[in-house]
Amino acid sequence: MNIEWTESAIKKVSEKIGEKKGHITLKYDTDGCGCAVNGVTALWFADEYEKDAEKIDTNYLPVYMEKSKQIFMDDRMKIDFLPEVNSFQLRSANGILNPRMSFFERKKSGSAFY
């Protein structure tokens, strides 16, 4: 799997995380979606790794993703940031996987939405 960050996504993530310690996870969240094949992707900046997390090298920071969820992704994807809607976007050559992808900061004590 290959993930490319656009310049606008790199700039926005850099603003959000600053000097904080942690890593980025591409989370395929199925909670409340009915079943495991229905899910939505989100970016998590976390201080802990998800179980079964696999490192994916990128042109910016590495991204971690549960190996068992990679089946729902395309081989080559791009993460962009669209300032006009203040949202990240996940896309591939096959189409847009998530047009308004959220960014969360996840810590042992809870989470915060960004």
C-alpha cells in the first residue's frame, strides 16, 4: 500500500500536531455502521498503536493502519486537505474514499476532535 500526502495536507497536519509526540493512524471505523464491511475512514493522531497496526511509509509522516482493515483500501491513495470545506479527503485513482475525513487526537484518557 502506498499513501501520498499533498502539500496542503502536510501543512494542515503540521499545524495540528506541532511538536506533539505521537503517530498518525488511518482508522477504518466500523462502530455504528452496521457491519465490518461498512465503515468510514478517519485520521487519528495517537499516543498508542492500534492492535495489529502496520506501518505504511509515505512522502511525509508514516501512517499506521490495522492490517485486517487494509482490504477495504486501494493500493495507492492520496490524503489531501481542502480548505474550502476545512476537511481532509482520502482518494485514489478509483474515486473518493472519504470526501470529508475527520482528524482526531486520541490519547489514553479520551479523544478530541480537530
